[in-house]
Amino acid sequence: QVQLVQSGAEVKKPGSSVKVSCKASGDTFNNFGISWVRRAPGQGLEWLGGIIPIFATINYAQKFQGRVTITTDESTSTAYMDLSSLRSEDTAIYYCTRVLMVSFAMDVWGQGTTVTVSS
Amino acid sequence: QSVLTQPPSVSAAPGQKVTISCSGSSSNIGKNYVSWYQQFPGTAPKLLIYDNNKRPSGIPDRFSGSKSGTSATLGITGLRPGDEADYYCGTWDSSLSVGVFGGGTKLTVL
């Protein structure tokens, strides 16, 4: 049974960057994709981007183009999401998810990482 | 403004049935599988329905999904107070090459 374990909560200043990690246990990234999704206070789920390691393909939501970078380290089965130029509106819970290819169903979710952007 | 459109809220009495709609376009729902997610406050979302109408192991058959054209529907029968949560539809948009979600629907069991 695969589990995704994310790094701990972060408090950041406006204009800085945050890097959240997501380690898979019980499986590897082979044959699956990884997406990053966030939920800001009072808002719904928002897709930031995703990667399919086996095909080395990466897609980002247009809203975050230029600010978000998603990478994976297959040797440690860890995915990373780097978000730069942080502003208060980026305060949210960030989730990594395992994505089934073809169906794009997100069947396994990390526990979430709270990122607070405040001066 | 979400790419997929859901009603902000729905409500029904315990034991009753409720449906939640999700409207999209030919480039997302019209072309790809739809998934549904359930999220309780303070917890990560959980996959409820995938491939339009399939249930992962452990999801009761009170939950069902369907798709027609550019719209999808989540159905929940035999409502329980424990079903009160936020529900989201999601899919891939082939034109934008991005994942998309609905704005979410808050279910209240009266």
C-alpha cells in the first residue's frame, strides 16, 4: 500500500520561495504520475502542476507558470514542488497526489503541508 | 473561476438521495474520464469515483458516478450525517494540458 509523506509546515516571507517534498513509501513513481494540488482558506481545490517521471513530461497550470517547479528524485522516490515569489494569496495547504495515467484519477494523497506567507 | 462548474451547496435529509452536477466542455469532461473526491475539514481529499463510474476498494455502493457528454453527476443514496463534506469533480483538459477541478459542493445532511 503506497503512502505519500510530505514535509512539515512552513512559514515564509512575501517574495521568498518554498520547497515541499513528498516521499513515496511502498511503491515507486514508475507507471504513475505525481500532481500537486492546493486548497487555500475559503477556496476549493486548485491544480498547480504534475509530472510523469517515466515519460519525463511536466505540465503546469498557466496561473503558476514561471513560479512553480516540480521535480522528482527517483533514487529516493521523492517528489518536490518549488514555489517562488510567494505572496499572501499562496497561503494554503499543499498536497501531493499519485495520479493514475489515462484516467487522471488521484488515488493516493499526501497528508498536506501548510504554507503560510506572512510578513 | 473554476473550469468545471458545480453547485456551491446541496442539502437533503438523512436517508434521502442527492445528486451533484459537474459541467465542463468538450476539451475536458467531453474527452476524458471524470473523478470525484470527498474532503472533510482538516483532512486530505479522498478518491470516491474514478473513470466516470468506478468505485475504489472500500467505497460503499451508496456512491455512484455517471457521465453524459460534457457533464458528470455524483449520486449519494441513503444519506448519513457522516456524509457532510465538500465534494469535487476533476479531470484533465486536453486543450490546456492541465488538470482541472470544479469549485466544490458543500453537502449538508439536514
